[in-house]
Amino acid sequence: MLPLTDDWKLWFCGAVLSILLTMCVQRKKGGTKPAGPLALPFIGHLHLIGSVPHRTFYRLSQRYGKVLLLQLGCRQLLVVSSASLAEEVLKHQDHLFGHRPRSHFIEIVFYRSRGPAFMELTPRWKSLRKFYAQHVASPQCIAASKCIRNEEMHLLLRRLRLCTPGARFDLRSTVSDWMLKVMTRVLFNERANDREQMLDFSEVFRKLSDIFTVPMVADFLPYLRAVVDPGGMQKRLLREHARMDAIMESIVCKRLKQSSSDPSSTPKDVLTSFLQFEGMIPKNDGDGFSGEVPHTTPDSEGTEAVKAVFLELLAATTDTTTAAVEWAMAELLSHKDTVLEKLKRELELCMDGRDTSQVDEELLCRLPYLEAVMKEALRLHPPASLLLPHFTKEATKVAGYTIEANTILAVNAWAIGRDESVWKEANEFKPERFLAEGSDAHISFEGHANFQLLAFGKGRRGCPGRSLGMIMASLFVANLVHNFDLHTPQVPDLTEKMCAGNMLANPLHPNIYSRHHPSTKSPIEKYENLQ
Ligand code: HEM
């Protein structure tokens, strides 16, 4: 090595000093990049994430500010934790942050991101969103599928009434099975687990959801993909995906066959509308089927797109709505003498004089306290606590900080819902805040304002199934509360766990007692012809 002359030593020290000085000045000014903890070589901040990332990000944001920039292996993650910053990225810069990052799990399970939720902002995404708006989540479609939800609720109530008084019941699987049955009927006119090919549906679906919990090493450290597969995750993923693919394939093929052999018997459901939308079966103009009948059998690319869309719709619906019900019930059982009693009274008043104890969907609009309870549960416990990941392909500025191209964005909806500068008694469960006379009566999930309430996201990537999700979750809670007394030996433990969404770490298993409503008959008669 060459010996350093005194001149060089002086130059060297001067250079180091000026770099340090610049760093200090930049830090003082806020710098051009958001502040963050020290990153380790290769893994960056991966070791800090922990099992409940929204809480880790919340803690880090308390220390480093509401804009955080983390290095997760080879990927940069920007986390924002205030309503005004959420507005900046989801409204003013929605055109940039509206993309989704690629993920190994998503690529496999959703057929190379061919459903809209994980697709980039392309014309195809736009037309799929339009399809959803018209054929899945429009008020007309929701009204048309109301009878399915009421029927399935009737069957569930009948089954639960047969439980031995005081039996422990598994709330989470009961809700998620119900959601899955409702949605498989709404989407493709089949009940999960009803026919032979559908037998394993719930089981495979749940296994895939569980795998979703585990962050894939491949996403952050792709160079380890070939050598590391913790817990055999990759193998399990491929196995369960193959099973789910076989089930979805049988559903799509059965429908295609039915439509070509006997078009008039084709059910009028979302699957038929989608196959028509894709040009895979002829359109029904009301007087029978018309238009070009495709002469070729759809290729695997065609059926893959259909499977991706339907699997994604089931995933988007089931876990989120199940989590919403579970959190609402956990909070109600934690506030038995106050909120739960008040909700029971509201339901009793609304149901008074009716000849059934089943709360039908059309009554939900007459239950403002129930709506406030559901909103409050979603404020404190948004099932997608960091929304779905957003992504910018272009460099930009957020709150004055420079954000590089190809940065992933997480919006901490959980932290924003508990921000004390926005919400009074932010950590308390107080549904009254959302009632007409309450302090937050004007805040709603709809529209392009109120970025402090983000359980359904906002902007172009905001949830298209918001109304349907709220209806299904509210219907479930209303019927459970009105028809049963649920007891837990202790106040429920509200510790969180990231499963397919933000859920209770210790699922509720309350003791169930059927409530008798002397003035009403059991909720059987109206749906008596059901199985
Ligand atoms: C309580 C129930 C639900 C909750 C809490 C919920 C929440 C969310 C959230 C947070 C997002 C991501 C928003 C973003 O990244 O900015 C989302 C996206 C989505 N949700 Fe929901 N959701 C629920 C129910 C539903 C239902 C019932 C459907 C089906 C109709 C649905 C379909 C979707 C789809 C397709 C997307 C992706 C949208 C896109 O990327 O373009 N969700 N949902």
C-alpha cells in the first residue's frame, strides 16, 4: 500500500468531515430521504418486521416520523402513517402509486396476477373493475343475491339452534364457511363442499390462506430462492395450488359444457356473466342466446384468466369479511354491559312484532347502531391493516422526500385509525362516535375524503366490494347477537396475529345459548322448503 503524505491525510480528513457535516445538515433538514433505523447488510430491515408488521411500523413511525423508508432485502418499502399522507399517495399521487408489486405467492396462486387485485394499472385492469362494478358489486347485483344470503343465514341459524346449550362454538370457521358458501353460490351457483369435485373446497382454500401469512423469502431475497424454502412453504404452495386449480377447472369446464349443450339452462350468475364478458359463451339478450358462438374450445390461457378472477374474488371476500365479524364480536363481548346490551335493544325494537327472529338483510338499513358498531370495529381493526401493497414504477416525492422508482408503498390503516391527533379517545371502542349526534358522524368509508377511516382503502385501488362486505358482516353479527347469548369465561384476548389478514391471535370459542323470543316463531317457516 502506498504511504499517505501529510497533504493526502489532510485532504482525506477534510473529505470525511464534509460528508459527515452534509449528513448532519440533511438529517436536520429532514434530508431528501425519509429517516429510518440502521439497515443491516443484505437483509436491510427485514429482521425488524416481526409477526405483526403494522405494530412494528407504528412503533418505528413514533420514533422516525410518519413517513418511513425501509429496506427489505432487495426491495424498498415506503410506509405512511397519517391521514394527510394517505391522501397524498392514494388521491394526489394515485396514478403513480396505483400499481401493485409482483409477489411470488401471488404469481403462483393467482395465475401470474391475472385477477384485477394484483394486476398493474392496465386497460385490462380497468375493464375488469368495470365488470365488478356492473356484475358483482352494483346495488342491483347485491339486491339480486340477497335471497342467497338470507337463505344461508336461515340454514346456519337452524344448525346453531341445535347446539347443546353452553356448547363451545368455533366462531371463525363458522363465519368463514358461511361466507364461502354464500360467495360460491353468488359467484358460480355452487355451494362449497356440496358436490364431489367441490368437497375439498373449504379445506384447500383455508390452507392457501394460511400460506399467505408467511412472507416468501423469494420476494425479498430472490437470490436465496433456489436454496432456501423455509418450512417447505414453496412445496406446500404448489401442492395446494394444484388442488385448487383442479376444483376451479371443474367449475369452469362444467359451465362451458352446460352452456354449449343447453344454453337455456345456464344459471344467471357472475360466472356466466364473466364468460359472456370474455366472449367464451354467447350473450343472452333476454329473448334467448344470441351473438357468435365460439367454435373453438377456450385455451388454457382463457380458462386461467377466469380461474384467476374467481379465486381472487373469493379470497378478497372471505378472509376480510370473516375478520370483520370476528373483531366486531370480540369487541362486543369485551363491552357486554354497554355496547352489546345497546345493540340487543336496537335489534329487539326493530324486530318487535315480526313473526321470525331472523334478521333479514332488508332490515339492516334500520339499524344505525349496528352500522356504528361495524364501523368502529373496522376503525380499530382493519382486516387489511396495511391495505394491499401499492407500488410506484416512477421516482416521485412524498412529503418533500425523494422516493425512488420501484418502491413498494404500505399505508398503515391500522395506525391511522388510532391516531390521537385525529380521533378522540382513539384506542377506545366507542361506536357512539359514528351516530348522528356523535363527534365523527360525518366520517364514512365512501367517497374521496375521510382518509382517517381506511379499512377499504381509497382511490382507484379502493375496495370495489365495500358495500357487499359491510352487508355480509353486519348481517352475520345482527343474527348472532339477536338469536344467541354468547359467553366467554374471560374478557376476550384482543392480541393480534397476521393471518390472511389482521385477526385475533386466539380465535373466539364462546359458549352458545339460543335466545328464546316468546313473541316470535323460530326463523324456519319463511324458508321452509330449503334443505
Ligand atoms: C369487510 C370486508 C372487506 C374489507 C375490509 C376489504 C378491504 C379491502 C382493502 C383494504 C383492499 C385494498 C385497497 C388498497 O389496496 O388500496 C381491497 C381490495 C379489493 N377488494 Fe375488498 N374488502 C372487503 C370485502 C370485499 C368483497 C366482498 C369483495 C368482492 C366483491 C372485495 C373485492 C376486492 C377487490 C377485487 C380488491 C382489489 C381492488 C384492486 O386492486 O383494484 N372486497 N379490499
